[in-house]
Amino acid sequence: MRVLKKSGALVMALMLSACVDTPPTTPQVREIARDGLGLTGEPAPHAPKEWWKAFKDPQVDRLAGLVILDNPSLAGALARMRAAQSELAVSRAEDLPQVTLDGSEQRVLFSKDYIIPPPYGGSYRWYGSLTTNLSWNLDFWGKQAALIEKARNTAQAAALDAEAAHLALSGAFAQAYINLLLDYQFGDIADATAAERSEILKITQGRFNAGLENGSALEQAKSLLSIAKADQLRFAAAREMDLHAIAALAGQGAALYQTITRPNPNLDVALPLPQALPADLLSRRPDILAAKARIQAAVKGREAAEADFYPDINLAALVGFQAIGLSNLLTGNAFTMGVGPAVHLPIFDAGKLRARYAQSTADLDLAVADYNGAVVAAIRQTADAMTQVKSLEGQRVQQQDAASSAERAFRIAQDRYRSGLSTQLPMLTAESTLLQARQALAGVVAQGAQQRIILMLTVGGGFEPVPPESQTRAADLRQSIQ
């Protein structure tokens, strides 16, 4: 009796020592409350799927099509979506009965002291088996159903990631295209400046020859002309790099460079923009919806991990032939069949199931934290874009006035210098102001267009959310077709 008690105590001690410490199994992170987010504006206006067509530039339409068709990042997002859909199909299949056909024929030395008596026992014989086997997980505790829902939500998140990638790429292309236009405009300004400074040098040279100007003024005019020519080269290089960026977005090589001409979009096109933070912002952005779907996937993963603590109950059956002797395999006497339940119940696993449950809880906390971060980032992006759009509209008016005044001031100063009524300094000062005003105006117009695009995309752009029930029906329909 003492021996049994000691043995029992030893077994219990070993079992307890084999247990591992695990992190908490209660969720630690809460989903951010919507009440305090300040989303009180009208619903976000919907843009068309191909919103870039509003710019009325055929080249934009052509290049945007290439970006959507061939961009490697978008192709990767679509591949991940297909992989997640395949995982969903696997999970669905595992919930259904599985039937296999297994066959074998082996030359076996049967034991003399086992269940097969002589003359078979102790001799080499052919042993064959040909059976059809059925197994079916009855899923009493909902584990497989939870795994199916987890896979469905993961596939939904991957599809939404692809939509988010589509929006991001179309926005990146639009901004790169506007940058190309801006560098063309900066090049035009550099050309105009070089022409004006050539005229200034001509005037200064004439005054110097007449003894009305000193050598310092002449060298100053030559220096400014060289600076303008350097700017011409700088913006020409910038245009080439813009072409490289657009071709890379389109997944193309250098062959595309020569096909891109000067952009001609209507930057003043009216895009559908919100006037305040829209109330439906979180339901209009695919990245937010993807993060939400990952929360649901994590919830189902945690449910599946919890179901691991309960017994698995399966139904197993077989029907076929088993025989000793190759000639006997397909005879009526070799027929066999069987059916019955199979139960698997975890008794002691050194804390493995609890650790998995803790891991699934941590996955849920991570999904909620990622969602909260995405929500905060989305609100900031939208608010920043709204501020920028409003500010740039006001800046454009002021810069237009500044450019007009600078143009008049330069012409007056140039005429006075040409006629000898003033020195070179007022003219050069006016010319510098004019250059800055021209560049600032072009930059403000381009930035205004870019910020309007950014604002439109931050509230969903051309993305149209699909109601969850419609997604489920579509997924079921695809599964039935397959």
C-alpha cells in the first residue's frame, strides 16, 4: 500500500512539475469607443470607382489602368486574398465527411504466437487490404464552425486589404502624376527666368559698355543666368525621376518612359469631399473594415482554442476486403466492414491547451489594438487633409495676388533700369520675388489638387462596402459553384 501511495505521489509531483506558466487568458485590450471620436458630420460622399477620369486626361486613364493591372504590391495583396479564400475552402471541407480509398498488399511473416494460428502463423504470406474509409468530425462543441468563421473573416480581411491597396496605389499614382506636371511647370518657370535673366544680362552689358554700370553688376547678371540654367537642368532631371516613379507604380520598366508625355489634367475638377468628419468614416474605409474583420477572426480563433478543452467526437466507418493470400482478397469471404464513434479527450498535456488559449487571447488583444490604432490614424489623416484643403484654397488666392503683383513690379523695375532711372538692385530684387511667387503659386495649385485627392481617399474614395450578409451569401454561392 505504501508503495502505491508513494508511486501516486510521485506521479502527481511529476505532473505538477510538468505544468507551465501561461499568460492571462482574459482579454486585456478594449475596442475604442465611437462616442468620443467626434464623427458627427454628414455621411461621406461617394466617389466613382475610377475617380481619376474626372481629370479629363486620357493619359491618366491609360496609366492608371496599368497601375491597377500590373503593380506588384496590388498583385501581392490579391494573391494573399486568394490564399485566404483557399484556407476558407479547406476549413469548410474539413467540416464535411471525408472518404478515402486505401489499399495495400504486403509479403508478411506472421507471428507463431499471435492471433493467427498455423499454418499461417510462422509463415510468409501475402496480406492484402482494400477498404473505403469514412471519417466525420461531428463538431459537438462548435470548434470546426469557429474555425470556418475565423477563415471566413480572415478571407474578408484579405479582400479588404486588396481594396485598401487599390485605393493607396491609385492615390500614389495620382500624386506622382501631379508631381510630374509640377516639375514641368517648374521647368517652364526656369525657362522663363532664364529668358528674363538673359535680357537682364543684355541690358547690363549694354550699360557696362556705355560706362553706366560697373563690372560687379555685370558679373551678378551672369551669375543669375547660370543659376537659372542650372534650375532648368535640375527640373529636367526631376521630370525624368517622376517618369521612373510612375513606371515603377505601373510595374513597368524603362520602355514606358518614352510613352509618357506632358500631363494635361484639369486640376480644378470638383471631387466629392466632406465638409466635416463624416459619421460613417469607419465603415467607408477598407483598412478599418479589414482590421475589424481580423478582430472577428481572432474571436473565433479563441472560441476554437476553448473548444480544445472538450472531447473530440468523430464517426468512423470502413467497408472493403481484407485477406491472407493474394487470390483471396476480392472474394466474398474477405469482405469486412465496421462503424462506430471515436473519442479523444485531453487529460494531461502539461498546460499546452491553456497556453494555446492564452495565445489566442493575446491574438485577440493584438487585433483590437491594431484596430484602435487604425481608427485613430484614419481620423487624424482625414482631419489633416481637411485642414490642408481649406488652408491651400486660401493660400492659392493670396499666391495668385502675389504673383500678379510681382509680375507688375518686375516689369516696372526692368523698364526703369533699362531707361537708367534706377540701379540694378531694385530690378534683381523684383525678379527674385517674381521667381518665388511663380514657384509658390504652382506648388500651391499642385498641393491643393493632391490634398483633395488625399481627402477623398481617406473617406473611402471609390470603395463601396459590401454588407456582411451579402458577403456571406456571395461566399456561399462561390462555394456551391466550386
